[in-house]
Amino acid sequence: MRPEILSPAGDFEKLKSAVYFGADAVYLAGSHFGMRAASGNFTNEELKEAVAYCHDRGVKLYVTVNIMPRDGEYDALREFLSYLEEIKVDAAIVSDLGVAALLRECAPNVPLHVSTQASVVSSAACKAWYALGATRIVLARELSLEAVKKICADIPDDLEIECFVHGSMCIAYSGRCLLSQHYVGRDANRGACAQPCRWIYGTSSALTMDVAEEKRREELLPIVEDGGDTFIMSSKDMCMIEHIPELCSAGIHSFKLEGRVRSAYYTAVVTNTYKMALDRYMADPEGYEYDPALLRELESVSHREYGTGFFMKDPHEDANIVSEAGYIREKAYIATAVTDSDSEGYATFVQRNKLCDGAGVELLTPGKTGQPFKTEGIWNDKGEPIESAPHPGMLFKIKVPFPVHAGDILRGGE
């Protein structure tokens, strides 16, 4: 069995990036009812267009409907679920029993995928959801790889298992957190998390065991910590790129990549990297060797310190907490190719960040790690030589020593 690469699509640009760089399926949300209110998301008309775009390219599309709705939202939800059946989405990702029941009632032809928000951690829970019509379970991220393997071996053959293998982790149990609502009135269980677990906290005084967020010193939280700033609530990002064989042997059907609120560049790199690793493993499982260049690719995107989540170690052994605040910054996303390269190697790009002539850059193309080169001349859309491409959205032409295809990405080099 070849696992599926499932990529995030926070908006249409990110969806196209995921598809171009090798996703087998994408997951996204409509304007309402999804757990990532901060991402661009899709109107109903955009959803219809997205389904057609993906299906024309042999890619599946799953829609997240995984908030925990209140009674007053069910009329609109009924209408939305019926629309998902009308446009033929490949699945709805659901966490709430009421939503699951409504999906079966008004969209019976839309497969039911159970969200990680449902916190499924046992084969018994998998079987219970299967009895309610589920075709796939997205397991809770708090499970060990050994536990995942046992679950896969103890469920019906036609029930699929999906696991997050890369991206942000949560301080709460798969997102069930009240900190955001406590501080800023934004409900994490309804898609509006402000991620206060990533904020900076410090001890309020040397004599107490309280901490306070740096901008909210009057709101004390009791905690035990030995002096200085603390990151006890800020999790490392999960990165399982070094463990593709173990993930495959566990019986997981879908490798899920987190990141709907991240950039199109992030989507491209992460999708491409896991696709390369999986392709290499499936081509020769016995002879597969991990390539450190794959991790270097993943380190080129914005991320917190990497860890393996709870797959490899119990949280009592390793809480997967960062040692420094904030993100490790990504390489600059300079441009996207809008044409293939011509017979002389020239290609046209649309600018995302400033490029200067003579700069060291890398070309990212599906199935390959970044290919470094130095620019030797830049021309604007009128064919005039220019020293730099400084304006967002401007078109420019450069000569690239590798084949370029529309959709390839130009990024900063070393």
C-alpha cells in the first residue's frame, strides 16, 4: 500500500502549489465551520472551482467541517453539507457527532473522515466511528507510533487511518484548549485560536510560582518553573521525514501535513519533500536510505524547532517543548515561474520578494531539492535590463541553468 500525501490548502494559491508539487489530496475549509479561521479559506463558488481543479489533475479534495457548532448554526450547516455533495467533494472531515449524523442525513454520498479533533486513540473508538459510517479516522497526535501500528492491525480492512506527520503541535489534546478564549475571547474549538501557547511568559516575581504573558502582566497563571522566561506551553513542530519506513510499516494510509495558515512556499517545500522521500522508499523499500538533504529542505521554511511529536517518546520522557521563542525563519520566497524556460534557458517569473542581479538563488522544482545558481542579468517585461526586481507582482526574466516549468519556485540561496 502506498500512503497518500495530504497537503494543506489555506487558499487557492496554496492549493495550486500543493497540487503542482505532488500532493495526492488536499484539505481545506469553506468560509465557515473549519478549524482555521485565520487562513483564507474558500467561498462556495471557490470550493466548486477547487474541486474541478483538483479532479482534473487526479487529486482528491477533502473539506474540513470540524468545529463544534451550536444549535443556532445547524440550518446553515445543513445547507453547506448538501452543497458539498452537490459539488462532489471527496470527503468531509468531521469531529462532532451531531455534524456526523447530519452529514449522513443530507449528504450521504460524501465520505465521512473523523477529525483529529475527535481525539481517537483506540481501535475501539475507530470501530465505533466505523459503525456510524466513517471511512477514515485521523488519529489523535498524542499517540506513539507503536500504538498507531496496533490500531491499524485491529480495525476493519476498509477503514483508513490518517496521521499528522509534519507541522505544528498543540499544547492541548488535539486542539481542545481554552487559553485563547481566556485571553482574547477567540474560541480555539471554533477555528479562531490566537495561539497564546506561543506567546512569551515570565515569572511575575522571584517569590511566587506564577507566570504572566509579557503584555498581560496582571493576569497571573500559577506554574512551577525555575526562574527566567518559560516556554512550557510552546511545542516543537513535528517532523517525521527521517522515519518514512516506520510510518509506512505501521499501516498508515495518509500522511497529513499541517499548515493551512502558512505560505504557499511552505506548502510547496513540505509537499515536495515528503513526496520525494515516499517515492524513493516505495521504489526500493529494502534499499532505502534517508537523505539528509530532505531535512535541509524542511529547514528552509519557517518553523519552530523540530521534533518527532509523540511518535517516538512518551510525553513524560520528552514534552517536545521549544528552547527558544518564535520561528526559525525560512529562505526568502523570491518568485514563481509563469513560463517554461525557452531554448536558451530564459524564463519569466512573477516577483514575491526583491531580487538583485548577481544574487545567489535556488530553483525549486517538483521531485528535486533546491538547485543553486547565481543570477547573471535581470530583464523587465519590456526586455530592458534592470539591476533588481523590487516590486511585488512585477514580471521579470532571468536565465536559469536548469529546465524551468511554470509553477517552479525561485528562493534565496546560501
